[in-house]
Amino acid sequence: MTDAETTPETTVGELSEGQVLRGILDRLPPSTAPVGPGDDAAVLSVPDGRVVATTDTLVHGPDFRLAWSSPFELGFKAAAVNLADVAAMGARPVALLVALAMPDATPVSFVQGLADGLAAACDELAPGCAVEGGDLTVSDTLTIAVTALGSLEGRDPVRRSGARVGDGVYVIGELGEAARGLEVLFRRFTDADGAPVALTPQARAALDPLDARAVSRQLAPRPPLATALAAAASGATAMMDVSDGLVLDATRLADASDVTIEIDSATLGDEPARALDGGEDHGFLVVFPPDAEPHGRRIGTVVARGDDAVRVDGRAWEGPGGWDPYRDWDAGRG
């Protein structure tokens, strides 16, 4: 199926699974795997013999709004959040497996835009990584499930459990921008009932530059994968993707390592609360021993385990600390 054989009004419900799949594969770069899409499963070449694997699911409602995200942005984000988890282990992403569950009325042009976003994210963030397979099915709720695979290339994985007393705590990437973007979307692009209002190109153009950048970082995050991999090679003792909020994710790392993490709020910029509570920037929380060459900016220190897993300026943080879908998802908010 080529673009000329479809129109923007054509929906997936009017085509066969094979036709929809062909429309996706035609927009992705050719596979470099020994066996790529087309068989029952892909065959990958991983010389190290060990494969890092992770999966993440984006569901319309709690994870994205079609009124706000373009198909390209959804594809880009679906890839980026998974690529970041692979890099957080110190592994080089090598393949994505993508499963799409879509309503029958989903336009074929939407699926093609999604494929373009997936391909662009791989090309920009993890050159050499590609979509090597997946699945298509129907559902009343649009759902994008991505599995990412990575190669350690002879290195040991960098786990959450490696932090030691005296290590420095660093952040690679941004903190708080995606949270600001989400605040802009809920404040300016919902109606009186809380339903999303379309984020048109004209509406985006009317945003001030800081808000426009924040919205872009919320809808299509750019995790600094190359720097995370450099951190792993430089001797990081622990690392993780900051996806749910700095305090919440630092708590997970501290619990895994049985330590306490002290954070200095003065290192977090002009809006430390947003940096501490906000998520979805997909930067990296990295711990380095004193003799390592660190990457990123230092925000704190690892100390002996105390009553609190994380302390900010010497005290337990009283804010939410991040996003927990089981605690925070409210179907009434858009």
C-alpha cells in the first residue's frame, strides 16, 4: 500500500491487517537485522550475548490526548521513553517491537505519522536502532505498547542498586520542563468541563517561547541517550531514567541501594518544586564514585540510610514527588 492508494479519510477498519502493516513498514528504514519484520519473529545480532529488554505502554487518556499530540509526536514519544530505559542500564538500543491497538475509525494517515515518529526517534536518539517487529489489533482505546532491546557490548549493566555512601548524585538532561508543558496544556487547552481542546499549529505559534519548548518536551521528549551511555562507560555506579519525578525515582534508587539520597534544591534551578515533583523529562539520575569522571550536574550526595530514602535540604520532601498512575490518574481531567 502506497500513500497514493489511500486518502486521509481512509481508516484502518477499511483495510486488512496486511495493508495497514504494509503502510507502516513502507515508512520505516530497511531492517539491518539478520531477520527483520515479515516472519513470526525477528532475529537480532547481539555479540555480547546479553540482551537488555524493557517495555512501556502509552494509553489514550492517562498517557496522552489525541487533541494535543500529533501522530508523529506520539510515535516519537513511544520510542523515546523506551530507548531511555535501555540507556539507563548502560546498554545501546538495537531494536524496537511495537504493538498497536486501534479503533476501526483510526485514519491510515495517523498510523503513517506514528511510524514516521518512531523512525525519527530512532534516527535522532539511537542511530542504528530500528523497529524490527510488533503486532496490530483493534480496540476501543488507542494503545501503543513498545518493547525496546539493547546490547551491553561487553559492559556490566548499570543498576539502581549500586549507589554507595559518599558517591555523588548527578542529573543528565532536563528537570521540570515536561511538567511545565503539561501544566500549560491543562491550563490553556481544556474547556470548562476539563475536556481537551485541540492544540492547533496556530495555538502553538501563539505560545511564548518557554511555554512552547515545554509543551514540545512534554509531547516529544528528547532523552540524552549518548550522554547516559558515556556516563556508564565513565564508571557510574547506579543510574535510572527520570520518568515519574525526581523524588519518586530517587526514592526507588535509594531503596534499591539501601541508602539515603540528599538533594540540594539550590542546584535545581529557579523552580525546584517543579523539578522535584515533575516527570516525563526522561533525563537520567546518575550516581558516580568520588574517583570517577562525572557527567551532568551534581545535585546531591549519597549518605548512610536514615529514616527517609530521600531528603531535600536536610528534610523529607512534602510534595507528591512525582506521578503514580494508580494514585494520580483522574479520568475527569480531560
